[in-house]
Amino acid sequence: MFPKDFPSLDQTQIFLAEKDRIIHAPRVYKYLKNNNVSAVMFEGYGHADALLVHTKEQDRMVQAIIKDD
């Protein structure tokens, strides 16, 4: 997907795991930031790791979602 594919970027929040094995998250993060898309990088985590156990990263996700409502 490309930023132009999102209907409303001001209501979009992307969460990435630094050590994701599916995508090159640091490259995607840089691309999103360069295109003014709100993104958060969870350093040290693999794909979906921040979702599997209650972590401060889960709290960051919830706060980002609540903030946008």
C-alpha cells in the first residue's frame, strides 16, 4: 500500500515491530515518516510480539488510538 491508498491519513496510525521477519520495518517506518504518515516503531520486538503479552507498547497503542478519537 501507498499513502495515497489510505482514505484519511489523519486517522491512520501504523505500528511496526523493529525485528519483524515479514517486512523490513525500519525501511517502512522511514518511508511512512517521509510521507507524513503517523507511525510508531517498537524497538526490539518481532512481528506481533508487542500484542502477545501485556506490555507498555500495548498501552502506547491504546493511547494513540484513543487520542485520535
